Amino acid sequence: MAIKVYNTLSRQIEDFVPMNGNDVKMFVCGQTVYDDAHIGHAKVYINFDVIASWLRKSGFNLKYVQNITDVEDKIIARAAESGTTPEELARHFEERFMEDMSALNVKRNVDAYMRSSDYIDPVRQQIQLLIDNGYAYVLDGDVYYDVARFADYTKLSGMKLDELVRHRIEPKEGKRNQYDFALWKASKPGEPSWSIKLIIGGKEREFSGRPGWHIEDTAMTYSVFGPQYDVHGGALELLFPHHSNEIAQAEAAFGKKPFVKYWMHVGVLTVNGVKMSKSLKNFIRIRDVLEEYDAEVLRLLFSMSHYRKEVDFTPDLLSSSKKQLNDMYSSLSVLSHAAESEESQGVVEKIVKEMSAGFGEAMDYDFNTPEAMSHLISGLNSIKKAIKDGTPITSAEKGAALSSILGMGSVIGIFSRESYKKGLSSEEKDLIAAREKLRKNGDYIQSDRMRDELENRYGISIEDTQYGTVWYHRDLI
Ligand SMILES: [Zn+2]
């Protein structure tokens, strides 16, 4: 089945057909490195990691890149506050960002993280093209984009031009329109600065300053992808003005439409119903969550809702995701330790086949991870139940089932821990055998006492079936 995707540009579900055969070029707006990354960032990068995994698993030849914004107003302001240089501050937080991304295992699909400071010359070239094509003008030492010249400016956001004025944050005396945005900003003393030469009205002029935020991304993507590419992703709050400005820059500079075929936006994350902010003290860093929870818990949490949906983050959500993940690991443990028989009726094989088909169908339809997870969860429950019911399973059937389930888990980024493989010590085996004997002899008081002991002292959960005892380690994650 072909993949379908919701395109913000058309506001519709569309068939996913890349521009060039099987090749998919994908760019996701990355981090501005002026502080530690928070769980809202984790949602964006985990959602796109799952999307990238599914595209690759579906056979597409994906090239996935992200930017690192290391030149920007927030970095300059924070560096001044903390008495360091913008460059030092940016490198420090970039390093910590990379640690967080490794911990979340989202670097696995990203082919390159590109720093904006490495793309100053492509920025210059693009500004020159915009000047030559009549879309940019000089104001003092700055260069601005002339929004009124670009007819499709509101196409992505669906806003009216007069609404845009309310969103503008770049006040400057002498701009042609309030919503015009900076392509190049003159630097004040002490700020990071590059010198570029632009030809204005046939004359070469030198501009000392730094790129505007929006042009960093289009300069980069032109360098790696050319004037057009397949997927641009990011958080929903970047839709306007950032992504609208990217379209305006690229289409006006290179004269090719569409700049990007599919625009994909990730729903906002709130904490206990409110937007995260430092002043509200509800700013939750990725590294704080990971001190207490395994990264797979966060990955599961963000896959239990659709990437386009808003997620309201609460402590309960973390603990219920942990419990859910642990339950799934316990099913994996029961499956991997199930007694093998010479023959079977293929019951487990059939469950896995249905689970895998349901998972794939859900992922194909706009990367519907909650639906895909419901197939994975109910399939694992059915397998656990089948084994408890004494359903025979052959060694080959077990191997195939495990490999298929781990494959689905890998798309979501779970089941990489090997805890489910852990067996029993000889002491634990003896205790379980002794308890089974007590049960057979009808000594339920003693056998219940031993079950509690196994649970509390050894962390082993026991479930009795008419075919014997099924056990698994209680805390697998
Ligand atoms: Zn961006």
C-alpha cells in the first residue's frame, strides 16, 4: 500500500509521491542552541525520527538533514547575560543538544546536522538573487525581503495580509511594509559578524553583519538539495512566519514552485494544559526526564498520540507510559522463554501476521502511530495469552515472531533493551519448581506465600495456568 501524508500546504491527505523516483529529501527545522532542549523539542525530533524510520523501512532512499542555528538573536542575548561569547555559548549548548539526541536515539536517522555559520556564502548568493529578482531592498546596513512582491506569501499559513502585522516582531523605521523580514542584519559592536559583498544597482557594496534567521535554512537546503525538495518538517508554531518566509525566499530566488512538495507539522506540547515557559517554571528539560525514565518511555509516550495532535504532558502520562512499556516487555519475555514444541497450528504466527499488517496499514496512513501501537499492544497481549493457554509454538515460529515484533518496535524506537531476554538463576528456578509442587499438593497458603516472596524479593511475577507457571521479571524497563 502506498503512503499517504497530510500536507499543510493543501490541508489534505495526499498520496506520497516524491519528486524524483524513490529518493526522498527531508529537512526538519532543528535547534537554536542557546539553552538546553526541552520535551517539546523531544516530541518534534521523536515524531520525525519515527516518520524517517517508516520511510526507510518502506524502501525509500531517504536523505534527512537538520540545521543547528548557531547565529541568532537569542544566542547573542544569552551570551551577553552569561558573560561568554555567542560562539562559546552555541558550542556548549550544541554539545548538550547532541547528548540529548543520542540519549533519545533520534540521531540514528539524521544524515547530517548542519550549522548555519557554515553557510554564510550560500546566504550571500541567495540574497544577491533576491536583490537581482526585485524581492529585496537595502535599508541602512540591513537587507529586507519585500513581502508585498510575493503573491503566494499567505498560501501556507492561510492568513490574511493584515493579520500578519500582528505577528511581526522586527520593527524598523523605513521598512516598506511592517511584515517585511530581515535577510541580513548589520551587526552591532561585539556581535558575531561576517563581511559579504553584494552588487546593488551595478555597484559592489560591503555588508558587515549576520544572516536573518529564516534564510539560514533555505541557504542550507539549497546547498544540499537544490531549489526543490520533498518534505519540510517542524513544529506547528514555525508555520508562520518561519516556513512562510522560507517559501517566499526560495521560490523568489530560484523561480521554482513548489519549493517543498510536502509540509509536515507536529502538534504543540503543553504541560498540565499550559505552554512551557521559564517564567511559569514548567520548563521540562529532556535530560531531567531521562534522569528518572528510560528514553523508550518518552518515545512510547509521543507515539501513543498522532504526530499532528497536541500532547498535554503530565507526570501521570509518564508513569502510565512506563507501565505500558513494561507490560509490552513482559509479553516479549514470556514469548522469548516459551517452551518450544516440535509442531504447532501456527496460532502465534497468525497473530503476528495480523498485527504486522495492521501496524503497516496504520503507519502508511499519515504515520498513524497510535493506531499502529494499538495493533502492536493487542497483538502482544494475544501472544502472551496464547502462551499461557498452552498454545504450542515451534522454535522457528518463535524466532520469526520475535524478529517481526522487534522490527515494529524499532520503527517506534522501543524494544532495544535486552532485559526481556534475562532468564532465571538456578535458585529462582528451584523456588518456582518448589512452589509448583506445593500447588499440586494443594498447599495454596504456602504457594501463595512463595509467590509473594518471588515478587517482592526477586522481582519475578508469576502467573499460574493449567499448563504450568508463566514467569517474567517484574521491572523490565
Ligand atoms: Zn527552520
